[in-house]
Amino acid sequence: MNVHDSEHIRGVMEEAGFLLGGSPADAQVIIYNTCAVRKSAEDKVWGSLGSLSSRKKDGQTVVVTGCMARKYGIEFLRKGKTVDAILGIESISRIPELASMRISTPFCELVSTWDSSIESLPTKRTISTKALVPVSLGCSKECAYCIVPIVRGPERSRKPGDILREVLSLASSGVVEVVLLGQNVNSYGHDFSGGINFAKLLRKVADVPGIKRVRFETSHPSDLSIDIVDSIAEIDEVCKHVHLPLQSGSNKILSLMGRGYSKEEYEDIAQEIRKKIPGVTLTTDIIVGFPGETEKDFSETIDVLGRVGFENAYLFKYSPREGTRASRMFVDDVSEQEKQHRLEILNIVQERQTMRALESLVGSTLEVLIENRARKGEYFLGRAPGNQVVLVGADGLREGMLVSVRIVKAGKHSLRGVAEKVVGRSC
Ligand code: SF4
């Protein structure tokens, strides 16, 4: 969601005549689009603002937006004179005006309503044929560790008509892949009475002419209904990839986290997904070192990781987020050293699984959507339906092409392949 907000910021700035700068030193306006989900992300922002304070030039405007702006507000102004404006993400259309008027008094605008008007702002995407489309905003779950409901508000679904109009317009501009975004994307439509739900939305989006691929994230295990699993299995355009955060393999920790499912329930859903969607890629998020996590709890997480056999996993160390239930109720009692140790063990286990999953694809032919040129210019970077990154020789290819690719090699995190034939292209 944060990446998508940045696309709007770039769109707004470019429409107002600003260009993306090479370095902060040359910039007229420096924008921090911040994330508050993890402490390490916040520390980077504070560190960067600290080092900018001595280098800031006359006439430069520094803007902080995103979730840290909402969380810390005018605290940014108390920490020195570096920041000129603090804006809620809903107010980013004001950045060009603020940058042009050379602010003399620090400015703070954090409106208390969350709406989807940001979706009508211009967008500048890094991949021209792939678009992020939020379908719901905020989250109404109450996971103990999570700051999202506090900084993004309760869950609100966008109107299906607005979403479909946006997808139609994206398709007519050459977009072939859309990624439907929601903090808890599966519960889309719970706040409407018209019978629309996420399974139905998937079908409607996949039916838009020109859309060849539909992805979605992030799913919550409690809201991934059989209806949704069936839709993923049945609709050709929907990529066979489900990102389903597990967070812990211990029932005790899951209950403390307030996730609303047990490990057995999670494994049942995972099994159902694998049974109904052959060849599906199943990925997850896991937090290690949540308060109260013992060696035994941690080993249960390793066990579930192995039993489900995730193709990939994003692994994090717990860090208390001020304002969350976990930070109020629990002592952060797993030492930093122990968290690091558990993270490294889990990383080793998962890397082996990822490697095995990638190796199993060598010799197969996958449909790859070409996204952009790899840093080594002789290759294009594309994605297989299971979201694996595939490097393909660049001859005769261009962005937006759907190419049938024979996989010849597996690396640690990506595949290498040879293009056999073009099976489709963007307009
Ligand atoms: S479902 Fe996700 S976004 Fe919502 S509170 Fe839980 S972790 Fe946070």
C-alpha cells in the first residue's frame, strides 16, 4: 500500500512539473513516504532526517507523509528544523503547492477521516504494464502486534464500480496485470449489503478486456473462504499464488497475537488450497520473538513451516509498536540476540525449501509476464504465475509481453529461462 501511495506522490509531483531527482542534495523538495509497521523502518527515517539536518540547503522543502506522519505528527517538528511539512497521505496533493511557496512556518495537516479520494490522483508506476489497485483501505482485525488499524483506520471497501472503472482505464492504457490490494483483501465487501464479496470481485476484474493477470494481497487465513479458493482455481487470469501470513506455528502465540485461528486450522486451509489449485505457490509471513515465545513455541513454527512447505516466506523479528495491544500488555521478553538467532535458523530452513521449490521448476515451461530490464541489460525480468522472478534473454522482448519460457536454471531467489514464444502482449 505504501508503494502504491508513492506512485501517487510521483504522479502528483510530475503533473505539477517536478522531476524525480538523482540525489537529495540536488532536490528542491525531499519527500519521506514512511511506514510504521516495523521499528527498523522507522529508525531509518529518524536516522536519515538526523543526517539531513546539517546538510539541508536554503530553499529545500522536506515533507514527511505516510504512517509515521500520522503516528508522530508534530513530534517531527520538535526534533529540529529539518521537517517543513507533515501530511497525512490523504493530503499529498498539497505537496507541489507547499514546495512552491517556500514554507517559513512548519505545516502540519493530518485530517482525521480516511477516504479513497487519493485513488483519483495521478499515478506514476515503475512497471508500466502492472498496476496496484487498492480494493479496501485500513483493517478491522485486532492483531496484538500490529499498528495498521491505528494508522490506517478501520477497513473500508471501495465501491466495486469505482474499482472496475479504474481497472478498465488501466487496461486501456496498456496495463495487463493488476494486483488487488487490501490489508485484509479477502474480507472485501463485508461493509456492503449488495452481495459483492472478494470472490465475485475477482471474477469481475478478471473479465475486464485486456487484463491477463490478476493478483491479490494480503489474505487473512480466517477470511479465505472456500468460495475464494474455488475462484482462484477456476479463473484462468487469477495467478495461482496465495500469500497467507501464518505469523506463528504455536497455538499459544497465535492466541496471544489475537490472530483468530489455530495452527491446525491454518494447515487445513493450506491443504485445501494445495488440493484445489494444483501447482499453487504458497507464501507466508512469520514473526519470531513475540513476547512469551519459548524454544518449544519456536520449534512448532519450524514444524509448520516444513509441513506446509511454503515456496517462500518473509521473516521478521518482533518489535513492539507503541499504541498496540502487545506493547501495552506484554513485556518484550525475548532478547534481541535470541530473536536474531531464531530468525537465522528460520531463514536457513526456508531458504532450503525455496531452493527446492525453484529447482523443481527446471525443465518446465512457464508463462512469464515481462516486467522490465534487469540490471544486466541483456536480460529482461519477468514473473511466472506463481510470482517467481524469471530472468529471460532480452532479444525480441519488451515490457508487457506474455512469453512462454523454458526454465533452464534455478538460483537462490530466481529462475533463468529461454523464451520459446510470445503468447500475448499489451496494447
Ligand atoms: S490483519 Fe494484518 S493489517 Fe490487520 S491487524 Fe492483523 S496484521 Fe495488521
